[in-house]
Amino acid sequence: MKRLKKALKIIGILLAVIVALLYIFDYDYIIKGVRVVYLTGHKTAYIDDTPHFDTHVIEKGIAQDWENHSSYNKVNPTQKLTETNTKLGTVAFLIIKNNKIWHENYAEGYSKQSETNSFSMAKSITTALLFKAIDDGYIESIDTPVTTFLPQIGGEYASKLTVGDLSSMASGLNWVESYSSPFSLTARANYDDSIRETMLGLQVIEEPGKSYKYLSGATQLLGMVIEKATKKSLSNYLSESFWKPMGMNKNALWQLDSEKSGMEKAFCCIASNARDFAKFGRLWSQNGNWNGTQLIPEHLAKLAQEPRFNTSPQYGHGLWLENYKGKKISYMRGILGQYVISVPEDNIIIVRLGHSRGKKHKDSVHSEDFYTYIDEAYKMLKSN
């Protein structure tokens, strides 16, 4: 018993020292990460983590729900789709044809009302807010320098960095995109309580606008520009610009760094449902038009769906891109396999939400399951 007490005492002292060192060296956000992830029984990020963070409400207006297609749920999922959904933990899967829900399926007790984390699909939505801010006159153009709104940004090339560079992942920032290290900037941005301070400490160390490099920090900086330009929180601007005009069915939640700071994690973490996320697929497919109202300028919506760099055809402005089987596809993507896939020429939208994403395809920057969802959806549509 004495040995046990002594061992527990030593463990307690070690934990106290570790916690003290984390605070001393400004890594105390790791404690929150441990509490949110490991102490809830998880090993990494998960789709239901929103209750553990401070949030802003994205308010809805008058709901405009999707209509069901005349063939709604008349075709069963293919065997391969079922196997993939089971293996990767799909909780919501939708196929929308001609702006009507053709197929809809939920698992594990989730439903059309269930809110799960968007993860990086929020990057596409933040880019939509940039385009809206340009249309509203808050920001002159995608060529507007970031220092117009955030003069604190440093680095040799800071004056050359534009808002378009941020939305197209061509920022030149000294940000390292790491999801495994608790000491990374990505982890700090997700769990720290003052994200603005972190972002304003970044440097533009490479000439921006020259090449693609996926950095969550670029989108976070873009969110700060939009916030400064509009003098509105991202949640309020999203509500008035898209959530209300598009008739979302439910209020959504956007995770913050902290209640005191009140800055949305622009690179991540909008909690909403599959049907409401799907409406952004429709918005991109229709080049920014919603029921006759141009919510995003057409030329900017089209720009988002074209590669900025020939050497990086997989990304435009805020959207992932692929030419697959002769079809131009754009999509929103989250780290755990959150997808809103738009195939404009066939007026098809595919939405998948779930616990994990497939392996990277051996011949592509996209993952294997991305292609599976498209292939199997088309098989189902053709069988009807």
C-alpha cells in the first residue's frame, strides 16, 4: 500500500510539473485538446465534438426544405457503397438529382436533423463569404492586399499577399500543416483560446500567388480579413448572406477559439446537417445563383471551380476539383470524409458525412472513397 501511495504521489508530481511546463512555454492549449479528445474516449478529431467548444449561432430564416424526387429511395444502395459506408462509418448519405432528393440514408441513430462537424468544408464556406464581401463592397477584389485590413502581418512578402492568394492556398505563410503533432500550429489553432494572436504572429516567407500549398492558416487569416472588412462576426455574416437566403432548415453552430475572443475557426468546424450542407453544393453548381438571386457573383463562383495553377489542378478557390470520367467536378471536403460533391453538367449533388475517410488514391491527390461515392451513385441512378 505504501508503494502504491508513493507511486501515485510521484505520478501526481510529474503531472503537475508537465502542466506547469505547458503553461510556462505557452502550450497550455494541449490540456484542452486532451480533455476534448482523449478524456472523451477518442484518439483524434470526431464529428460530435462541438459541445466541447464555445460557439456562435448561425441563425436560419424561413426554411425552404428540399423536395423529394419522384424516385425517392426507390433504389437500394449498391453492395460496394454499403460496404464502404459501413467500413468508414458513414452517418449520412444523399444523392440529389435535379434539385430534388433522390436517395437519402442515415445510420447509427443520425437523422436529417443531426448536426455534425463540417471540418474543412468550412474553408469553402469562408471563401463564399469572401466572394459575398466583394459583392457587397466591403472588399474591392480578390487582388486586394491582406495588409489593407491586417497591417500587422509580417514577413518579406507580406505586402504582396492578397485575399485571393489566401482562398486559393497560395499564401507563402510559414505555417506547417500537421494533424499529428500536439505542438503544431494546426493543433494550436484548434484548441487555443486566442487564434487572432496566433495568426498575427505568422510571416509571409515565400512569394505568394506563385504555387499551391494547402494551409489551414491561410483560411483562418482570410476569415480575419472578412471579419475586419465587414465589421461583423463570420457567423452573423454567414447567416445574413447564405443561411437565411438559402432557407436552411436549422440554425447551425460555428466553433470559436473562446467565448472571450469570439473568433470563429474559419478553417473548420461548422456543425450542421446533410440537407443544409447540400445547399452549398447546389449554390456552387448554379454558379452562385439561388432561386433566381445571385448570392455570389457568377464570375467569382466560376473562378472557384477552375484551377488557379496548372501544376495543381486539384484546387481552385476554396474548392477541391477533379475531372473524372469526362465530368468536371467540384467539392467541399472535410478531414473525416465530409463531402459535398457537385457535378453541374448532370445536376447531381452527392453528400457524405461520417467518421473516417478512405485512403489516398494511388494515382490521385483525392481519396479512394471519393471516387467510390461517385461511381456507386451513378450506378444507382442508371438502374432506375
